[in-house]
Amino acid sequence: MELSLKKLSQGHLKPNNVTFQYGTAGFRMKASLLDYVVFTTGILAALRSKYLQGKTIGIMITASHNPPEDNGVKLVDPMGEMLAQTWEAHATTLANTSSIEALIDEIIKIVDLFEIDLKTQSSVFIARDSRESGPALLKSTIDGLNVFDSAIRDFGLLTTPQLHYLVRAGNSNGSFGHPSSEGYYAKLSIAFKQIYKINGLNNKISIIVDAANGIGAPKVQELIHDNILEYFDHFLVVNNNIENPRLLNYNCGADFVKTNQKLPENIPNPEPFNLYCSFDGDADRIVFYYITEEKHFQLLDGDKISTLLASYFIKLIKLTGLDLSVGVVQTAYANGASTKYLSEVLKVPVECTPTGVKHLHHVAQNFDIGIYFEANGHGTVLFSDNLLNKVSPTSSNLSIKTLYYLTELINQTVGDAISDCLTILLILKLLDNGPNEWNSNYQDLPNKLLKVIVNDRNLFKTTNAERTLVQPKGLQMKIDEKVNQYPNGRSFVRASGTEDAVRVYAEAATKDDSIALADQVAELVKEFS
Ligand code: 16G
Ligand code: ZN
């Protein structure tokens, strides 16, 4: 190991004065700083695979909705889930070693701690999004992997959820699907066709997809054009230019639409009540929207997606006659009106977790049907083994059959914009709803999100799923005083996990109140920092 490490580490140096942290979704920052990080992450992936008796681990090189000059890397565990949290600290430690000797020491510590048998052959699947920095970072990651003898499959350009699917398929002996892009397309499109056919749907589907000029563009086109185009009377992908990497996430994509509450660039002749959706740069996030006759923009975000899913699954479960639990998982960013609608109208249990997909995913596993979405559009539905054992494609009950195919259509490894998109399109048809009916289930409380730059965001510590500050001392009390001055007021403060900043969220009965409350809380944050 030492010899190959010395040879392979040449050219991969840790930049001075930077501290790396495996954050909410892996390492993410300016691509120019990442070379050493991807090298050490390659090493860790090989160790993780060896530790898990040679099961396949995934490495995804992406910075999601971040600007084109950023990049990042994250690891995928064998069942397609995010890297186990206990290993995040090891990823951070390796990335922060500033000499080869220190790196060797840390590797040895990990090998000893987990009693890793280095002779076990490691196996790693790797893919990247469409960023310009991707190929060079891929090469450095592979150097890291080659420190140990690893079987490497480079899948080239993929969406993040495709890689999650492939890793799980690769570890599942065919029971989850074929471990190839074709296998992914086949699984989704077969399920889609079956749901459409067995339910006797005959109205064709219309959708315009804004793919953020990211990798989701060619992938959703391939899936739909080659497999299910006959079910659409209008299918168009805009912002599909991945040849010019500078356009990635620029004035388009899920983050742009959610943050600015307006249409992305390049929607041709927007028509009232046409349904649109936006992916982010690596297609693990989706939001929908439409415009009214008065040309008002209406966002159907992650909260609207989870309420639609919850109301549909509650109806479906009744028709199956099966005894299955349904629950929804949100974060503090979920609009208060959505939480109220879920618990008071739909009467489903609603759980709140800290921000970041891994937290929601974990809690959603407690239900037979665990629906989780962040307001920003990250999310999916998880199905329990109990449920999977009760559904079958050969059932004589149409609802049970439909439920079976939904478990195939919905990507259970991670939120997947393509899979979520197909699912929502079908559910709207099954419920015979258009965007306006979907949007009418509840009305969002006006809200405001602010970013405050502080000297040290680590001073801000929270509890109660990020809804209550425990530090700095005294600040939460002051926030509560402000909140109490506004009808339906709610506000919370948390340190960002991806940026050096603190975020302030506020909602209230009127737009003006939500802005005033956010501003006042932001002032308090500055005072206390
Ligand atoms: C990451 C998370 C996302 C979360 C966001 C919060 C994943 C795959 N991504 O992008 O879920 O909403 O961080 O960012 O978990 P923040 O901590 O900067 O507010
Ligand atoms: Zn993303």
C-alpha cells in the first residue's frame, strides 16, 4: 500500500489553509480545491468496500445545484443509501491530512479500527455530472481507488439517482434491476406503462421539463423518447444544453425557480395551466409549477408534492384493503400550511427532521409508506418490507397491482427527479387532477428565507429538528418574542451545512409580516454573533 500510495499521490496535494468537511451531501466547494479530496475519497471508498466484504460502493462527482465552477463528491453505500454517518468523520480526516505520512497513518488507523482485510477485493461504481471539472476529478479519484486493488466501473455521465440505483442493483443479484442505464430505464418505463394500462388511462400526458442544463436533460430524453413517448402528447425538455458547462443551473433549474418564485429562462410561450417542472443539476431534486390565467406564477414545491402523494396513497391503501401505515417526513422549512393540511385534513402522522436527505430518509423507514420531501424538492417514497411482501403484479386487486408497480417506479434509494416526475404525472392522471386542483388543497403561508453572513456559523447550535437554538444563549428567547408579535408567525435559525452562513426562515399570515419577521430575526442573529 505504501509504495502505490507514494506513487499515486504524486500531483495530489492538499491545498494550504483549507479545512474540508464531509457535509450534508459530501464534500462540495470550488472545483479547483477538490483534487486532493477526491483522491482521499477514492481511498476511503475502497476501504469501505473492503470493510463490507467487497460489496460495491458508489462515488458520485457532482455539486448538484451549485454554480458551474463548483464541484463535489459523495459516497453511496451498498443499498443505494448515503454513506453511513459514522464514516463521514473518516472521510473528513483523510481529506485533511497534509502529508503522505499523515495520510498513511490515518489509513492504518481506519484499517485497524474496523479490522479491514486489505486482501478483500474492493468494488466501486463511479459517475459524474456534466461539469467541466468532472474528468480531471474523476482521474484523481481513480488514482485514490488504485492505491488499493479495486474493481472500478466508470459509468461516465449519470444523474445522482441513477448511480444510487446502479449501486443497489449491483449489490442485489438482479432482484432490484439490471445494473446498467438500460436496466434503470427498463425498470421505470415498465412500471410506468403498466400503471397507465391497468388503470385504463387514455388521456395523454403533457409536460415541459427544465433540466437546468444538466445531466438530467439527456437522461430524461433517453428514457422517454426510447420507451414511453407514445403516452405523451407533449413532451419537451428545455435548458438541455450540457455542451456549454457554463450554463449549468444558470437562470434555470429547481433551485432558481424555488428561490426566485418565477419561470426559468426558455419556457416557450407559457400557457395558463400547462404543467412545468424543473430539475437541479444532478437531477435528484424537482419542483413543478404553472401560471394562472392572470399569468401569476404558482409553485408546486416539495411540500405540495408530498401532500399530493399522501392524499393519493391514503386513497389507494383504502382500496387495497391492506393494513399499511402512511407517514410524511418534512424539515423545518416545510410550509406551516402543508404540515397543518397533512395532520388536520389528511390526518397522517408528520415527522420533522434536520435538513438533509439522509435524515428524512432514515425516519421515513418507520412507515410502510414513508413519504419524505424537503420543501426544495428533494424526496421520494419508501416502502417497507412488510408492504413489499403484500403486493404483487399478479394480484387480482387492481389497487394492489398499482401499488406494486409504484414500488417499482419510485426510486427508493434516494430522491430522483426523473422517477418523481413520472410518478406525479401518473398520479395526476389517476386522480384526474390538473395543476390547479393539485394546488388548491392548501394555500402556502407567506414566507421569507434570508442568508446572514457571520464570523463563525458554528456558534449556532440547534435542537428539536433545527427549530430551536440552544446557542448562542438567550437568542431563542428573543426570537420567540418577535414571533409572538405576528399572527401565524414562525421563525427559526440554523447554520447552513453547505455554505459559510446562517439561514433565517420566517413565515406569517401576510407577505409583509413574513418579511418583517425575517428581517428582525436576522438583526438578532447579527447582534448575537
Ligand atoms: C444539501 C442537501 C439538501 C439540503 C441542503 C441544505 C442532500 C442530498 N442535499 O444540498 O437536502 O436541503 O443541503 O443546505 O442531502 P444548507 O444546509 O446550506 O441550507
Ligand atoms: Zn442535486
